[in-house]
Amino acid sequence: MAAADRNPATGASGGSPDPVREDELDALFSPLADFPVVILAVSGGADSTAMMHLASRWARRRAREDATPAIMVASVDHGLRAGSNRDAQWVIGEARKLGFEARLLEWSGDKPVTGIQDAARTARYRLLMDLARTQGAGGRVAVVTAHTEDDQAETLLMRLARGSGLDGLAGMAPARPLDDDGKVVLLRPLLGVAGARLRATLRAAGVPWIEDPSNEADRFERVRIRKAAGVLCDLGFANDKLALSARRLARARDAIEYALAGLKERVHLDLHGGAFASFIHREWSLAPAELRLRLLGRLIASYGGEADPVRLVQLEALDARMLEAAFEGATLGGAVVSRHGENVRVWREMGRGGPEKLKLQPGAAAVWDGRFHVRTAAEGGMPVEVRALGLVAFSELRQRAEHRHWPDPAVPAAAAASLPAFWQGETLLTVPYFAGFDGAPSRWQETAGLYSAEFLG
């Protein structure tokens, strides 16, 4: 344990931070009450151990007056150091002493040599997501982490060093969805609480915690920033002030999001069911740069499939090109951005390999290419493969069409080629996007309830 803590308000050593009070618990943990199932992610460190004990106290208080969610604890053994399994087992034991159901999750398989913290974080959330899906019974589940005011400050500094824009500098959100349909939500109820107060809470209650040796490893950026906290504080960059800046930047981001909603109306943004997006170029070009970039970035992310995220500098370069009269088109982030008269269109770039192929059994559902939630019915459905329609198949559909409005003539051929289609071998069963238009083959209309593809944008 640390010999001394910095005062959360002043950053000075030797302060006496106050433990979290009983009358603060409802304000901190009330968001958990909106979920029937809550999973506390506990590593055994001071922050997450304090969160577990505070959540237990909150649940006991709430049980006297109202229903409380079913709360369980999950601890992930990443297997990256000796004793990690012992520590995770300790968490499980402590959780059960508090009356919580507890699960130990293990990250198995090969581990990367570089980027280990990012890989561990990804694995941790994947394991927590898998657990949430088994516990939720189709309902909403909250995965709760113990990120603190200190973590928020460190995140802001790390992103500032990378030249992040407003979204990055707004820091970690108190809540965000972890899955595509929003049923599993990540909650961070302690973002406004200093870590020193959580440690004071544990000391006051005589509760021990685990010190992870990796928290002292200088090879990790977050650790280096944490160790520099004293110097930064002496310069006026105390964690509470940095976290305050993140909250104020988040407030500014919310205002921009409100303005973005108005821009979408002015440019007559149409998502065309996921086939492609279109908007009026002139109205878009008259908007402030921040709004232009946000709209463009969102569309590229929605239509670009599973391509790597676009960097802000790339988006800024594309924005500058699109303002030029000679602009006709470009590709970025797995998406095609094309000028057609007064309109701009955005659709999925097929690339060399095209979107992934996905096998679905009857009753199964999955996310295909990061763009569509695809599903087959449990009864009446057959094992299928979901893959892109392709230009050849789309051309054949057009040639066989008996109705001038089918397939949808508004969809560019290249965009239509990227739509999800259900296949058995080389037999095209249906393309859900086109199945609802007049003139669709009768067999497509008959099987409309068996196969579906919902755009996630």
C-alpha cells in the first residue's frame, strides 16, 4: 500500500482525504437501479475493492425501501504474472463474504508481446460481455468498473499528448453501450471520486486490497503519467482540476451533438436503410468545420464496415478536398465518399476481399461487417452463409427484374453490391434490403420472416 496519498482537492502530500459517506451512495450508484442485472468488474485493487464494498452498502440501504438489481462480481485473471490466479480467487472469496454471486473469468490462449495493456483490456471486456449475455436473459445488463477521477485525469493527459479532439478530451463517459443493440452498458459511477477517498474508505473499514506490481511498471504510459502526478500538481495540474476540464469539455460536446442533429435535418441526410447515405453538399459545406467533420466521420464509421478507425487528420484532409469544386470522390476508412451533382453519397467500399463471410445456423443472430445485425429464424430457417451480394449477382437481379422499381433504382450498383445477402452455396436466397420493394420475387416475400438484416448506423 502507498505510504501517503495526495489530497484530492489540493494534490498535496500528507492530506487526510475523507472516506465516502453513506449519504453519497445513492447519488453514486443510482444508475445501477435501471438494470435488472449488474456485474461489478473487480480486480482486487483499491479502487475496485472499494467499489464492491460501497455497492454492497448501497444495495443493503436500497433493499430496505425498494427492489435492488441482482448484483454479481466478476474478476478476470489475465494470466500475465505469477499469482494472478491467486489474486482473482481472493476477490471471489471477498465478494462471497459480502453475499454476492461471483465468477472468475480467465483470459486463455497466446498473449501478444507488444501492446499487452490494450490486448488485456480488449480481452477483459470480451469476457465481461460474454458473461453479461449469459446473465441477462435478453434484458439489459450493466457492467460496472471502478474508474475514478484520477483515471479520468490520466486519460485526458494521454489523449492530449496524442492531439485528440473534443471527443477524446471529454474523457471517459459515465455510461456507454458495450454491444451493438445497447443491451449491455458500461457504467463508471466513481468518475467523480478521487482514488485517495476510496483508499481512505477501505482503511476506515479495515478492508485490505491487492497491489498489482504492473502498476509500477514504467513501460506503461498510464503508469508514467501517474508517477508524474506530483510534478503536474505542483504546476497546477491537479487531478480534480483535470477531471473538471473533462466534464466541461463533455458538456461542450453535448452542445455540438445538439447542433449536429440540426445539421442532419438541413442537409436532408438519408441513410437509405444502410445501402448508402446521401446529403446535400452545399448545406453541408456551409456548416462549421467541427459539424462537417462529425457528420462525415459518423457516416464513414457506419458504412465503412470493420475497417480501422479513421484518424482525425485523415478526416480533416478529406474535408478540405470535399470543399473543392473539383472534388468527385475518395475512399477512406472502408467507405466510398462520392459527389453526385448536388449530393454526396457514402457507401461501403468492397475492396479486394470484400466484407467477411458469416455462417448462421437457424435461430442464430450476429453482427455482419460491423454494419448489420443479421438473423435467421429458429423455425423454418436453414443454415445459411451471409456475404455481400456482389456486382455480378446484383447485375443478374436487374436483368431478371420484372418491375421497374425493383431492385431499388436509387441505390448505386457499387453500394448494392456491398449489401448483406443470404446464400446457400451459390444459391441466392434473399437480400433483405430489396425483399420489401414492389416486384421482389414471391419466394423472397414468403421468406421475409426467416431472414433479416438490420442496419446499425
